[in-house]
Amino acid sequence: MSKAYIALGSNIAPRRFFIDSAAKKIAQEEEIALKRRSSIYDTYPIGGLSQGRFLNSVVEVETSLKPRELLVKLLQIERSLSRRRTGRNKPRTIDLDILLYDNLAVRGNGIAIPHPRMHKRDFVMFGMNEISPTAIHPILKKSVGDIYSERQMKVIRSPKEAYNYICALKRKGKRIGFVPMMGYLHKGHLSLIKKARCENDIVVISIFVNPTQFGPREDYRRYPRDFRRDKTLAKKAGADIIFYPEVKSMYASDHSTYVNVEEISETLCGRSRPAHFRGVATIVTKLFNIIPADNAYFGQKDAQQAFVIERMVGDLNIPVKIKMLPIVREKAGLAMSSRNAYLTKKERSEASVLFRSLLLARDLIKRTERKASNIIKCMKDLIRKNSSARIEYVSIVDTVELKNIKTLKGKVLIAVAARFGKTRLIDNIIVNIKER
Ligand code: AMP
């Protein structure tokens, strides 16, 4: 039996159907056993072609077929799924490519293994890296994981250099995805980078602990920092460029311009952190000017921040699309956060009560409770009973103005903030209430 990896791609609807059907047909072949499947992920056609986005996936198979026989079978499956070979780089219902076949290296007579461009193409390396980072590329003599993470990653420290570099890429028609962060990366941050990787040609991240968003008695100085570790993790997740400026290059000694997004910055976290969102809006505006991105990615973990930024880019006509992605949690439900590093063991185990209180809220809503004050009381009781946390707020607000609501309807944000020891944690869920 030989081991082979096959790339699947589709950019004609229904794309998922074509990917799933092709995988099923591969598995049904007598001489092929499907061993592993990567996730199915969304990608843009390479080289700025103006055609629909792809869904891609990679499968690992064991087969008694020789490479050419396997290729013939894959061509048959393509045809059975209405693939017409009308020329290079045309939209396709399904594309099936052999990436690797054992450690074979052959080229000629219509067959090329390993796939000659696989190591340069994120849309296959992403899936390969998911299911088999230890597989070896027989020509490059490197593991898939190494090839994937060694893709050139540039660290730029100067704002001017970053701007010029990104503008040059944009002139070449590259779509830029941007993930602004403070660093000390965890899986929540990496989920944003991975999403940006799927949706853009170039992924830029910034690592900058922004002094202006910390209050005078907050944790700016002790905020956890580890650039080397961040660089390795970001690279593995698919970042191409890190913008890593020094404080003095972002804030001159005479800096005196700030961006203030009124009202929605003043509720929830804005109450106890009065200058926080002014600092966030200012730094994000500066970053958007330095990194003129097409898409920017933020986590729902800081939902108010994402709403503030969304309002700001609308108000100021900043040409970037804001995307808010779901919260990544630890097993016990605690939302991942760089600040979790401050927690003692006891605090950490207690802290998952925040998520449990949100689940309780969701449950009460399911059981038709609509009065915000009743839900908030139950949540506070649960937190108090199960932890020594000091609650800062438990609020239910609308998702436009972020103002407290009395009776729940439509889309609502349920948000909590509490201190465990010295560490302030926040969490939230968004619930869409559909009345019958
Ligand atoms: P920070 O480094 O804390 O400024 O976070 C950078 C970005 O990562 C922000 O958009 C956060 O909302 C997002 N983020 C932080 N934690 C999580 C998480 N647990 N899940 C998803 N996104 C997150």
C-alpha cells in the first residue's frame, strides 16, 4: 500500500457539495482507503483572477494504485462531477491534484509528483499542514510543517517602511488582511490570523502594546510580552508580515491627536476605563493608515472594541472591511486572553464561571425569560455563589448603540466584566432572539 495526499478544490456552486462528493467518491474506490481529511476552507483564486472564491481541502489516502492509475481515477471522478477542462485557471466544479505519493519524485508524460507548485500555495499547504505536518517533501527534503512555517515572514519596525511595502503589494493587486494585536499570542489570536490567511493574499499582523489605551493604574508595564514566541506562532498560523513598531515611532513626544468615538465608547467597559476606547480608536486609525488593508480582523472577545472600530471606519470613511470572529475558549469555557497568564490556579478555575453565567442567560432566554433585570440577577447570583470575583458589570445591551435594554428583543449583547484577584476579565455572548 502506498500513501498519497490529494488536494480538492471547487469554485463553482454548490462548492461544498462538490468537495464532499469528490471525497466520498474517492473513499468508495475499491483500491483507495481514505485515511484523513483536513477541514474545508475558503480561499481566494491566486494571482488576482476575477472569479469566484474556492473551497479547498486535502485528504490522505492509502492506495494499491500506481501514481498514473490514481491520476486516471481522479480524472474520472472529476468528469463524473461535471468538470470540463476548458483551459488553465478557469472556474471549476472540482479539481483533484495528487500532491505527494510516498516519497516519489517523478516528472514527465503528463504526471508530476510532488505537485510542482504545492510548496508555494497556501491553499494546499494549509490543509496539508493540518493533517500531516510531518510528511516530507521528497525534493525539498523538508517537512510540510517546516515548509509551511518557513514561508518568508517579514518583520517591519518603521511605519514608513510598512506603508511603502504594503502599498507596493497593493499595486500588484494583492488583497491585504490585517490583524492588529498586542501580542502574547494564544489560540484566539491565531484563529484571526488563520481566517485572514484564508481570505487574503497577504496577511499582516501588528504587535504593539499600545500605551494610550491603558489607564494610569492599569497593567501597561507588566502586560505579558514575548515577541520571539509570537513570531513563531504567527508564522505557523500563516502570517506574512509583522509590523512591530517601537512606542516612540508611533507616538512622537508632541503627539496630540486622538480619535474619540462618542457614546458607544462610554457604556460597558468605557465606564470603568474612561480613556480606553479613545486609545484604541486612535491606535487603530494610525494602524489603518500605515497598513492600508482590505480586511481587518477582530475578536468578539472584545465585542465593544469591534463595534467601536466598525462605527469609526464608517464615520471616518476608512476603506477597510471589519470582520468580527467568534471567541475561542479553553475547555472549561474560559475565554482565552493574554491576561489569563496573571491568574493563579484557583482564580483560573473560578473564572470559567463567567462563561457559565452567560450560558445560564442563554438558557433563561430559551425558556422565554425576556426581562433583562431578571436575567442579570440570576447571572450575578451564579457568579457570586461560585467565586470570589468582584463583579464590575453584568449588562444586556443592544448591538448598535450598546445601551442597556429592559426587555430583550432582536440581537442583544450580554456582557460581563469581573475581577479575579487583581485580574480583570471580560466575556460576552450575542443572542439573536427570534420571536415566534
Ligand atoms: P489583544 O492582543 O488582546 O489586543 O487582542 C487582539 C485581537 O485578538 C482582538 O481583536 C481580540 O478581540 C482578539 N482576541 C483576543 N482573545 C480572543 C479570543 N479568546 N477569541 C477570539 N479572539 C480573541
